[in-house]
Amino acid sequence: MTKQESVAFIINTLNALYPEIPIPLDHKDPYTLLIAVLLSAQSTDVRVNKITPLLFEKADNPYDMVKLSVDDIRDIIKPVGLSPMKSKGIHGLSQILIEKHNGQVPQSFEALEALPAVGHKTASVVMSQAFGVPAFPVDTHIHRLMYRWNLSNGKNVVQTEKDAKRLFPRDIWNDLHLQIIWYGREYSPARGWDLNKDIITKTIGRKSVIDFYHQSKGNKP
């Protein structure tokens, strides 16, 4: 297949598998989404979704959040990992939202990435899911699959994002990045991968990846 044919195959397959796309992180507004995405760094969405109700019960807006101490926040979010950094970030960004943005989450990449503990991926998720701005947040699943599908060289997430944005139509980025994440979790995981169930990689995948898979299983390609 050509790259264009591969892209079309991916889009069609994902649309068939995920006509309705679940949102991975539970939230009710841009602020709670921002906090949930921040907490998800090097953690799982399942774990974050167990912790955020406890945190949001005490503070689901920046005004209530700054009434908590950093230690209060840390005690609640400890199970998601990296709690010292994340608790400082949550408290600090809440203060900035009050001081600079009237308590509202800003609707620009630049303003979001200026907040403590908010990187480009977090900003991209908020811009796409909260505000509907086309973005292509690259997580570990997307980074892995773009390489497996021979659509990016796998060197870094910055390059993967550039390649994804170049290859896929802009008007489907917000849905597509979520579809790829769900596909990666269900059909093309890093561990326990079964190529026979992974119809996309099996059909258009990078030859070296497929060959290595078969070698690891003791199969002939």
C-alpha cells in the first residue's frame, strides 16, 4: 500500500471499530479536564478516574483548589504517582488561573503551556477535548502505533506529532487521536501483543516490526 492508501485504511478501520468514541478521562468542564490530564502523566486513566472524584469533591475549581495546601492535594493524589510535582503544579496553576485568567482555563496553547506542570501534550488534550480546537496529542500508544504502521520513524513524540498532522486530515484529528489510543489499548498493546488480532498492523505494518514479532514467537514471517 502507498502511504495514502494506508492512511485511508486506518481511518476506515477505526471509524468502523469506534463510531462512538469514549472520552478516557472523567471530567465536567475545562478545569477538571486540565487537572485530570495533568494527573495522567506516567499513570493510567483508570487510576486517575478513581482519584479525581476524591479531589474534585473538595475542589473542582481553582478558587477552592487554592484553599487546599500543596500537602492536602498531595495526600489525595498520591496513588497516581509523581504527587510532589503534580500537587505543586495543580496548586500553582490554580493560583495563576485566578490571577491572570479570571479563574478560567485559557483557550490557547501558549497560555496553557505557560502554566506549571502543563506541557504540550496536556495543552493539546485540553484544546482538542475542551475547546474543539484541532490538535493531535501524542501519547505512548500513538507514538508506538505510528511507528508500527510505518508512518513515523519513532525517534521522538515531536516528530510523531508532525507526521500525524501531515498525514491525517485536520478535521478528524480530535476524534482520530482518541480512536488510535483505544485501538492501541485493545488491539496493539506494548505487552501481550497478538498480531493476529491487530488487523491494521497486520495489513500495513512496518516489515521490520512484523518480522521481529514473528521471530520473538518462533514463527516464520
